[in-house]
Amino acid sequence: MVSFLDIVNDNAFIPSQLLVVITCVLLALFPATLNAGPVIDRIRANDELVLGTPGDFPPFTVTSVHGDLIGFDISLVRELARNMDVDFRVERIPFAGLIPALQAGEVDIIMAGMSMSATRNMEIAFVGPYGNSGQAFIGRDEVVQSLTEPLDLNRKGLRVGVLRDTTADFTVRTVLPRTEAVYTESLDQAMILLLNGAIDGVLSDYPYCKVAEYRYRDEGIQVYEKILSFEQLGMGVSPEDTLFINLLDNYLTLMTSSGALEAMQEYWFKNRSWVKDTPDLMMFRDF
């Protein structure tokens, strides 16, 4: 399989000699005394890298019509596994279960467009950022058109779908306390409620909202373009393995410097060709 690094080299975005220099410099920057911890040991023993992700958060992670998981986060970690010369496996886990699964050693990395919040960082380590985001509102046309500023969402009678223990949940509780939060188990469920007219909108990361707007552009919903927050996204990992954290840090630095990360972002955030491979939630709106 052709990797993004191969694409970068083939298209001469960065000379291959420079990639070698970057790699050597990165290796020289860190001490050779770092010891492998439980994560590296587990990856070596199983000969596989395991990513935990919910699979309902495009463009970061989404289940395709073929049943496999695709998305920006999936591509980024698949390329990492290729560089580590191990197999790659994805475990689909609800968002609320990601941190517990990581702490239990069931997965090696967790990703879902996850912001590196202080509260999460007190429980797990983050490597990044590998991207930026912010909380955005997608809702019925008449609701969005009535807004002049983000705080107009803070009003009684407005019902907004959110996932519990997410940045959206925190935003509703602290910034929009008058808004009624309607909690769902997944973003798919929240979107079905919106398409059914059971709620007025959904609060989630801006990239997710823009993908949903494109997918259901004929259903009378749109994104309010003024975001409510600025966030940086990270790869969640165990704090107990400094060598694995060091490896991921070097990997993201190389991907950024080589242009490979930008190539992935271009495909998943600006190219719409992959959207046709995702299931249409309209078929579930009556269930």
C-alpha cells in the first residue's frame, strides 16, 4: 500500500534526503536512556497497534457503508503502525468509554477529534496538537438564521443534542446554561433527532458540523459559522510509557515537517469524495 510519505516523496514536496536529515535530527534531540514501558511492550508482544475510537465522528472517524472505519484519525494512526512495522487494529468504543479503555490497557491510543482539555490531561497524556477545532452549532435553518452572536444560543426552549463528558457538554453547562441539553449515546443519534425535528440543533466540533451540513444539505439544516471555542486536538495515550510518548512526538513532528500531515488534512477536510462511502442517516430517521 502506498503511504502518505511515499506520496510526499513521489511528488517532491520535500526531498527524500531532507526527510532522512529530519529523522536523524529528531533522534539526536532525545536521550537514548528512555526505556520501553507497558505500551511499547504490549505492542511488541502482540505485534499490533490498537486505536480506540467511536467511529461516528466524521471526518475524524466514521464507519463506512462497508463496515470498516475510515477518517483522518484512522489514516494518521494506520501510517504510524506502518512506520512501526506492526499490524493495525481499530476498536470501536463509545466516546465516554475511551479514557477508561486506555487506562485499562485495552487500547494503545485513543482519538476522536479529542481536545486536549486540562481535565482530561489530569487523567491521561496527550501528544500533539495534530489539528485545531472549536465547538459549533448545526441546527434548523430558522434557528441558525435567528442568531446574531454565539451567546444567542443561550436561551430557554432551545433543545440541543450533545454527548455527555465532551467539550460540547462542558460548553452547554458553562456557556449556555439556559439551553436544554439533550444527551445521546452517539452523534449519529443526535443527528437523527435533528433530522426528525425532535431537537433544534447539535453542538459538536466544527469539522463534524460541516460534514453533516454537506451530507444533509437538502434537509433544512445549516452550520452557524461563529464558533463558541478554540481547541487543539491530541492523541490520548498512557502517561506510563515515556518512550511511546517520545515516539509519537517524533512521528507527528516528521509528518508535519514532511507535508504528509497537511496532505491528510487536505483529503479528509476539503475533499468530499469519501463522503459517499458513509451511511445515510436518513434511512434511520423513522426508527
